[in-house]
Amino acid sequence: MALVIDTSVAIGWLLPAQATTYTRHVLERVKREQIVVPVLWSIEVVNVLLVRRRHGALSATQAHALLHRLERLKIAVDSYPLSSAAIFALGEEHGLSSYDATYVELARRRGLPLATRDAGLQRAARAAGVTLV
């Protein structure tokens, strides 16, 4: 089986200060299951690392090493064309940003569980019929 993860989970794998029991549990599942992410996922991950870099919390070498760690995981980028209308509807109905609605749309469309640390995204996913990890 596969699962959808959002950026909050991946950052918990990369940055020790962001790690939790939950992110470690999801990482253990990932060793046996495939990760599926929307196209925007890698952009969000890179943005977090760029912000950390600008604030002096990471060196360029550290950021590149973290990205290399992610590349070694079995991450499948969903190639299905995004439905702007579906993302808009989910965002409007559940008060989500378009970014967060994209994760819910992917998980719901593929019938996959979603792993996220974001409480608002968890509530919206449940309301949209998406199983959570």
C-alpha cells in the first residue's frame, strides 16, 4: 500500500528539532510502503530549507545533504493533471489553502491515507473522507 505525506511530515524526518513520535512512525511505514506526493511537495520542502538557510539554521552543505536523503526514499510524484476546480472546491468547503487542498485531493482521488502534522489539514481530510495515518 502507499500513503500520501505532506511537507510537515518530511521536515520531521530531516530536522531533528521537528521530529516527533508520529514522524518516526510514518518513516517506519515508508520503509515498507511507497510515498505519493503532489508536484508541489518538493517545492514546499525546498522552501522550508531555503528559509532555514536564510536564517542561518542550515549551511548549504547541510541543506544539500538533507535533499539527498529524501531522494533516496521511494517517493512517487503523482502525474495526474491537477483539477483546479476540485482543489478550489476542497479549499472553499474546508477552509484550506490551495496547497493543503492539493494533498486532500490526491489522497481522496487515489484512495490513500494521508500523513500530516497539521491539525487543520487533519480535520479537513477527515471531513472529506480521507483516512489519516
